[in-house]
Amino acid sequence: MSSKTLMTFLQNGISELKRNGLYNEIDPLEGPNGPIIMIRGVKRINLSSNNYLGLATDDRLIAAAVKATEKYGAGSGAVRTINGTFDLHVRLEEKLAEFKHTEAAIAYQSGFNCNMAAISAVMDQHDAILSDELNHASIIDGCRLSRAKIIRYRHSDIEDLRAKAEEATRSGGYGKIMVITDGVFSMDGDIAKLPEIQEIAEIFDLITYVDDAHGSGVLGDGAGTVKHFGLSDRIDFQMGTLSKAIGVAGGYVAGRRDLIDWLKVRSRPFLFSTSLPPAAIGACIEAIGILKRSTELQDRLWANGDYLKQGLIKLGYNVGASETPITPCIIGDEVLTQMFSKRLMEEGVYAKAIVFPTVPKGTGRIRNMPTAAHTTDMLNEALAAYERVGCEMSLI
Ligand code: PMP
């Protein structure tokens, strides 16, 4: 029999989440995660995936995954440091370093465990981390795991960062101090002020860490936010994911060779968790090649992002501070946001509600993620649904 304490905890917790519109229902897809998805037998326009460039369903990636599987098998069989490193892993890391304009790179099984791994491999209880208040959950967890003192600064507030960096340095109580930020903020689509952050880092000798999960493949000719600002040889950690624009799965850090050498001997998911499977690596290598050869997909992504954003603004929606294709429609109230998303779904548009704790309370939103694979007709159809539902619910 289950513990009574556990049952009470679970049942009360779930009821409360449901009452407050915070319980996330999962809708399984019955096919690929492209611009049109199938849910419960019905096709819907998809505005909720991170598959920015449409590569998750690209035939070239699928062929590369099959070829790698045929040569190396379905799984890698071990952690990287035992015998789970194929020459394919090494090639991926070389390609990532080249792509990010750094000396070296290390690949992990996901972006989430990459942040957990890399932050805690370098920072410890004697250190401090200056962290943007809107940083991703995996950064927050990585910081917590390191046991360093976490000092949050106001979102993209350079003066607040400067004051806190000065205070942390002046106290003299810390060994190392790191500043850590998303490159592109995933819930608002705004870009971190990296040149200003780098300037502060140089004054106070801060270690710099940029999580570019949403900037890679999107900004800086595809190489990301750091390249966009011309800082490739200045930022210490260029972290990224292989799960969004690259279209597959995995995470990485690109940086100086000695940093990568250190992560290879000190980051726990590299040492203790089975490495990326061949199919994923083969597909990632193919995707990086496609990005390096042309910016065609990136250009299409931006054109689609601008088209949708202008359409939503014209309808009267609040798209917040978005500067990239990530386009939120900020609704506010959590229950209303969930209802709005549900009505859009009934109208053939899959645009998921994002509510607390993913975003602060009272800032519930629909986060629209147009991709390079959407057609203008699809975007027009989505905008028409936004108009119908917005009018019906008196939101516009
Ligand atoms: N960092 C950021 C900013 C993210 O948005 C995400 C994914 N939502 C991650 C890290 C984690 O990446 P992954 O999904 O590859 O684990």
C-alpha cells in the first residue's frame, strides 16, 4: 500500500494546481513535430515547437541518423569516459567548435544536463554567481547544484548587474565570480545585452557564461548571440542545445581548450551518464553542415517571425519585448491564458499556454514559435484564429 502521507501530498497538490489553472495537460503528437501536427486525429497549425529551422523533419537529417545507426548501432553502450565515445562524438565536437569559433567543445545528452554539468564543474561553495532573474530553469538548477552563492540581478538591468558585481568583488569573500545569462530569453524573445555584460565582466574579472539555446541557428549567421555581437573569443562558456534550431537532441559547451579539458574530467553527466546515441550525433553533424553552408533557413525563419509578429500587433496583442522570432502574446491571468490556448486549439492552432512557474505569476502568455517551415497561408490561418478567439474573449 502507498504511503498515506504521499497520497495526501499528491492529491492536494494536483487539485490545487488544477484550481489555479497551473496543471499542464500533455497532448501526444501522432506524427512529426513539423509546422502542422496531428493531435487526436486532427491536423493543427503548430506554433509551439523549438524546431526553429524545420530541421527536426528534414530528410537530410533523417538519412544521416539512419546511416549512423546502421554503422554504429542504436545505442552508445557506455558513458563517454569508459567506451561510449565514438569517433562520431569527436567529429561532432570538432564541428561544434568550428561552428562557434572556439578552440574546442564538449557535447552532453541534453541542454538541461549540460547546464547542470558545466556550472557545477567550475563553481563551488566558495564562489558567487550573478544570474539574470529570468534565466532558464536549467541554469538555476545548475547554479544551485554548484552550491555557489546565487546573486540575482534584475532582468537585463546592466546597472543592477554592475552594482552587484562591485559589491561581490568588494566583499572579497568569494573565490571565483561568474555572470550567467540566456543569450535569447526563451519566454520573451528578447536578446541579452552581451557587450555591456562583457564590459562589466572585464572590469571585475567575472567568468562569463551564455546559454544560447534560443540564439544558436537564429542569430549571428547561425552561430548565435555571441557571434552576433562579435564576442566569440571573449565569452568563456558558449553553451547551446542541439534540440532546438539543430532539430535533434543534446547540449554542448564551446570555449577554450583547457575549459573543455576540465569539463571532460569534472562534469558528472559526462562521466556517469550514457553518451548521445549515434542517430542523434549523425543528424546533428548534418544539421551543422546545413547551417554552415547557407543562411537560407535562418532568413526564412526571420521573415516568418516578422510576419506573425506584425500581424499580432496589428490585431492589438501585447507581444512584450520580443526582438526575435519568439513572439509571446501576453494575456496575464493564468486561467484566462489556458482558456485562450484551448479555444485556439479548437480553432485549429496549437499554441500552448505558458504560465507560472515557467513565467512569473500574472504574466501568463501564449508563446508563438513560428519556424522556417511555416508557409504564409499557415500564418494567415493562425492570425485569423487569433482574431476570432481574441474578439470572442474580449482580449482585443
Ligand atoms: N536552456 C534554455 C534557455 C532552454 O530554453 C532550454 C530548453 N527549454 C534548455 C536550456 C534545455 O535544453 P534541452 O531541451 O536541450 O535540454
